[in-house]
Amino acid sequence: MIPPTHPRYQSLLIRERLVNCVNRGITSYHGLIAHGRGEAFDYLLGEVSHPFALEAEKAAVCLLILADHPIISVNGNCAALVSEDIAKLSNLLDIPLEVNLFHRTDARVEKIENHLKNSGAGRIYARGDAILEDLDHDRRVVDSRGIYRADVVFVPLEDGDRCEVLKIHGKKVITVDLNPLSRTARAADITIVDNIVRAIPNMIKMVNELKTADKSELDGVLARYDNRRVLSYALETINENLNRISRELLE
């Protein structure tokens, strides 16, 4: 049992959630490595949602509301970490979820689908009846009703090559990526440099504020958004935090 007084209590709870989902066949062992890399960047960012993250989250909500055929792609880590929140976001926006995996098996897809249903998700696509050309691994297997036809794809915890291929296919891409240096972060239209356990709840709050907004207001948010500027602010924040800690060590 992890004591609530532990200084890394929340972080350790998240790790336990991931390990539990590995044991249940929802998350892969490789997902643990990916999470550890993200957690390192979160530590450098101070483990808070910065203004640049909130700006990206707001733009993401606006784009999802305005999209004609949006889809939310879910992998094992996303299902493990924010299944209830991603289900709530999906239901609030009336956007289906699609199970899409790098390490894909029918059994794993079914487990994730059931996990999402038990977390309150409504529409879940997992048919795997279409192929995303120009991609050589299992994430090319998509649902013809979802990623294949989507104009906007929200891919929390994305891998870079698929992000680039989605762009080649003319789709707008929203991602959550704590690493502002990654291929995904630089290729996406909107990169949320934030921990997914904070980002999705933030977006849920914004949906309630923006869902009834005029189209002109939503368009204005997107017109002012600059993803390169957001990534630059994220890098500057990391640099400032490192310089501050360095100075404190010498005091």
C-alpha cells in the first residue's frame, strides 16, 4: 500500500494503475517505458498545466467541436490512465473512440474495448477493417468509420510516424505529448504539452464552456493558435526550471 504522505504519491498511484493494466493485458510492457519517458518531462515541467498547455487544450476542444468527422484514438496507456475521463470527453462531444494499437492483437483490442465500456464510453470503434496506407506497423489497421474517414484525429500519447502519415492523408492531428522535442509534437497541428491525467479533465471543463459558443468564437481561437509558439514556450519553461534549480543548488 502506498501511503498518502509519500512525496510522489500521485505519481506512484499512476504507476500502479499502469502495472495493473499490464497484468490485465490492456497495456503493453513497452507502454511502461513510454510512460517513464513522459513522466521525466513532466518532472522538468513542474508537474502542472502551464498556460501554453491550457491554450493548446482550448484550441483542441474548438477543433473537435468544429470538425465534421472527428475521432478519438485510444491506445493501451490512454485506456489505463484516463479511461473514465476519455469516455466522458467522448460522450460530451458525441465523438466516438477508436482502439488503435502498435502491439495489436484481437484479445487486447477486446480487453481495451470492454475496459472503455465499463468506464462509461458509448460509441467505440474497433473493427479494424481498413488500412492506413504508408504505414508499416499495426497502427495502420484502422476502422473505416473512424480514423480512416476522419478529418480530425485526437491521438493522446501518439507515435511520430503515424502522426506524419495522418498528416499526409490530409487529417488534422491533435496530440498529448509531454516531450516538446518529439516528431509527434512537431508534426501535429495542436500539441498539448501536458500530462494526460491533467489534460483530459481540463478539456472536459472547457467543453462545458465552449460547446454553446458561436462558430466565430471557435474559429477565432484556432486562428490565434500557433503550435510552434506553444512548443517554444514549453522548451523555455523546461530551461527556466533547470536554470532555477541549478541556481538553488549553488545558494
